[in-house]
Amino acid sequence: MQTLLLANGRVIDPSQHLDRVVDLWIRGGHIASIGPHDGLQARGDEVIDCQGRIVCPGLIDMHVHLREPGREEDETIATGTAAALAGGVTSVACMPNTEPAIDSVETLQLVLQRARTARQANVFPIAAITKGRGGQELVDFEALAAHGAVGFTDDGFPVMSAGVMRQTMDAARRVNRVVMDHNEDLTLAAGGVMNEGEISRKLGLKGFPAVAEDVMVARDILLADAAGCRYHALHTSTAGGVELVRWAKSRGIPVTTEVCPHHFTLTDVECQRLDSSFKVSPPLRTNRDVAAILAGLQDGTIDAICTDHAPHSPARKSRPFAEAPNGIIGLETLLPICVLALIKRDVLTWPQLIAKLTVNPARILGIDRGTLKPGAVADVTVIDPTAEWTIDANRFRSKSRNCPYHAWKVRGRADTVIVAGRVAERPHQSDQS
């Protein structure tokens, strides 16, 4: 078997509380050892000098829209997973709002087969909660879990009925899967195109109030407590949502949450441009919400950082602000935006950030990734924390270009990406612009 040596890097593995300059050995697609060669040949068959680099478990983005099947003009599994590798992400969990929805074993298997064919980043499908994501008839939880669904959500649509959500949580508990909900009370938020507040009123646009998110988070926390089911609040964007999750955790309720970089780096002030690159759901909120999210990241209330990578073709996204679809792409900007907003500003340390991008999402999804323990699958991201570059959406691997960070000057990017022991990507070796 071939041996790959990642030499002289700063190995950070939060799953082992490890942070030191040491060699990492990979053999047969798995982590062989960390430290001296320990019986392996003195040098690997391939050696990558990682001096000045961070070596960590492969990054995991637990909230990605790959669009295939049905919306291949926006993204495909091949282009989305290529974008993931370019951003240092070795595993993505894909959302079920495809056409048709991932609500059957047949569609689930189609996604997995196309991911295998693409041979890029790992793909872990999340199945729909209800057939057609219509909010009423439950899918076959047992069959979908048995064939690889790592969780259940109707993401893009909330499960409005408390009764259906209680049945969902009972079914998910029986198959030991996490339930994820798009937290939006449609009776409060229907028609909203941006955060409800001073700016939406100034622009004359229908608002999506923060309370429409908060009441659904509160409902689902209480239902999760009653059902004994693991519940994950998707893309939390409000100060109230952060506080509700903090309250639930203090009482031992099995609740986790995630946030997206755009919700801790941008506010509804950006919407004054009427540029649809800033139109997302849930919408960009206020400085108060951003401060609450940063505090939640620091104190551990917020478990994971994800992108909610939501590609849309230029034709769709170029519509007027109120008519354009929600969503931005994020796989290729995840790492540098986190470095800019969290590392550079001393919100998180590198081990804390890497935990929210590796072991924490792996635990929530129940997947065997996010660690460099000997014997683990060798998914590894090597990061150059000093690389300075300018984001250029026109050079992305993604098929879409709806990026709010275009032309930002940033620091930090993936240097080498390894999937199951194979060097899958050295994304920017000849591009240090």
C-alpha cells in the first residue's frame, strides 16, 4: 500500500484535542499514525511538506444545495463537489429540495451514484421529511435511513404543522437520525423578501420578521424535548434563535444549530443596494443579531458553521430584488470569510473554528468523518493561513456566480485536499493572486 506523509505541519484535530507541529501518515486510504513513522518506512511514497500550513480533518459543510436532479442549469453534483474541493471541503450534506425531491429511495440512490461518478467530495444526502416536501404525508424514514439518508428536512419549506413535526420526530428517533427544520412561520413571514425593520420600511419591501423564525425554533425545541429526538435548527439568523438554543442546551434538550458566514458578516444594510446577491432566506438581519451569533459561536451555543450553498443561474438571480430567488453560493469562500471574521478578529481560535467545520457537524450527522484518529478515513484539508488573495466569482468551480463576497481581499485558503487518502485537489498551487 502507498504511504503519504504530510510533514512538518501544524496538526489541529479537535476530536483529539490535538494542536502541535507533527507529521501525519496516511496509508491505504486511512490515517496510519501521527508523529514518528512508527514502523512505517522512514519516508512516504509521496511526501508533502506542510511547513507553515495547518493540517486538519477534511472540512464538512453540512448544508449544501447541489440542485441535481432537476436544476442542473444552476449546479450539478459534479460542479458542486468540485467547488467544495476548491474550498477545502471534503464532505457535503446535500439538501433534498431537488426536482424531484429526495423523498424516495430511488432519488436518494441516484444522488449517491452520481456522487460516486463525480469522484470529488463525499456526498451525504439528507432526505425530505414529507413527500414532495408538501408538509403533510411522511416519507418512509426506515427505508431512506437504511439506504444512506443522514438526516431529514423539508429545507426551503418549514413543517408548519406541529402535529406533523411531532410525528416526524418520533419517526426520526426510531431510526436514530437528526431532524432539521427551516424555521419560518409562514403566517408571519409569507411574502417577506428581506428582514423586517427600518430598512425594509424605507425601501417599501415586505419584511420577514425575526419573530417568525424564533417562534418555530421555540416550537421545535419543545417538541424535541417531548419526543426525545435530536433536533437541529438550520441556518439560525436571529438573536432570539441563539438565545432559545442556549436555553434548550442548558436544560439538556438534544438541540444543535448552525450558522452561515453571511449571517455573521453582513446585515440588512446591504439590501439597500437592491442587489439580489444579498437576498437570502432567512434574510440578512441586524447588527444586534450578528453580535448575538458571534457570542453564540464563542460560548459554544452554535455548534457548526455551514454555507447553505444555494446556486442560481445568472438569468434567475438577475431578476429585480423582490422577484429574484433567495440564496448565495459559499463553498469556495467558506474558509477565507471565516478567517476574516472569526480568526483575524479573535472571535475564535483555529482549533475552535476547525471544530465547527469538522468534528461537530460529523457528530450531528452521525458520519464517520471529522477526525484524524488512527484508522479513520483519511479525509484531510491542508490550509495555508497566510495566503492573501482576492475573491473572483468568475473563476469559481461552481456553475453559478451569486456571491456577495466578489472582489473582497481575504487571507487563508486550502492548499491541499485529500479524500480517502487520495490527493483530490491542490486547488491554488499556481494561483496566488
